[in-house]
Amino acid sequence: MTGTEILYFPSADACYLRKFDANIVESGPDHVILDKTLFYAEAGGQPTDTGMLRWDGGEARVWKVTKEKGVIKHYVDKLPPSGQVHGVIDWDRRYAHMHMHTSQHVISGLVFKIYGARTVGNQIHSDHSRVDFQPAAFTPEDLKRIEDECNAVFAAAKPVTIFEEDRIAVENRVDDRALMDLIPKSIKRLRIVKIQDVDYCPCGGTHLRNTSEVGRMHITESRSKGKETDRIVYELL
């Protein structure tokens, strides 16, 4: 079985697509595998997309999407018949995750540039997100600076570009921020998310076209998560 074509992958513009047509290539007891998809499979701290699959005479709710060993499974509350389906993602949920994921790249990029702290964990939600940094022991003054620096980037309307590059070229360019050691060596072409002079990082998530869409960030909490590790929790306004 060939892999599912990921329709939001090619560019930031593609992340804004909401509907698509696809063929069912395999069905399980509670899921289907499609030849192409716009649904994001939960990974890398970004939650799954949800939505609908429709066909002549019926529809099914997609409540979870996973990717296991390269296979993308769409879990549904009703199995479609074999053939073609029309997919529609829940746009409000997707767009909220796009805001959060782009803002996470901004804060991760800035904290690495200013403090030399790597992102060692993150979790995106629709209404708030968290990022774990190491080594870090942020003071209240640091948190104020981080918030201000992020909001300046959002206000500056910096473009977000998505493209592919050869792994070797990426390895020769990136620093410790990129966590290249977590990407399987078998992957020779990497999808890159670049936010002008703020961040350049391999990433499979969905993103905004421009930082101006984010709005403003407000850090709601910071606490220690162990030796030299601080967690920042924030919301978008």
C-alpha cells in the first residue's frame, strides 16, 4: 500500500484548505485509510484534526487521526462504503491549532536565540499551550522580555514559509534548536517551517501564513519541571 498524500504539506497556503476528495484504500473495524487527506494526525504536540467524511447517502464523524509507522488512520463513528469520500475538517479547531503552533515556533526560536535554551517538550491546545525549555531558570523579568519579544514579532507581520530541503543541507544549517536527533535517519527530505529571521525548524504541523494572524501572547504561568527545565504556559489574545 502506498502512503497517504498529505494535502496540507506543500505550503502555508495549503494549511488553509478545508475540503478535499479522496478514495478509501483500506478499512478497519473503526477506521479508514485514504489515498490523500487534509486531516492532521496527532503528533509533535499538536492535537488531531476532527471533521466529517461524506459520501452519497451518508456521513461519518472523524474523531481522531493517527499516524503509525507511516500509516494514517482516520477513526470514524461509522464506516463509509468503499469508494470515494468528501472530507471536511473542523476549521475553527484547525485554525486555533495553527495560531498556537506558529506562536510556539516564535517563542521557541526567540528563547533559543536569547537564552540558549532548547525546546524539550510542548503541547498545543485550542485555548492555551505550554513549552518546556532547557537549560532555563526564568526570572519574572525574563518572562516579561519573552512576552514582549514574541508580541513584537507578531506585530511585525513576518511571513511564514514552508518548503522541503535535503536532510544534509538542513543538518549543515541548523543549530541545537532543531532537535535533529529525534528525526529518523531514514527521512532524507525534511519539511521546513521558516519564520523569516526568527525560526527555521523541521516540522510536520499546520501553520499560519503570517505572524500578524497570531494576535498577542500572554504568559499565564511559569514553573520548574526539574533540573534546569522551566515550563512556560501561555494564551493568545
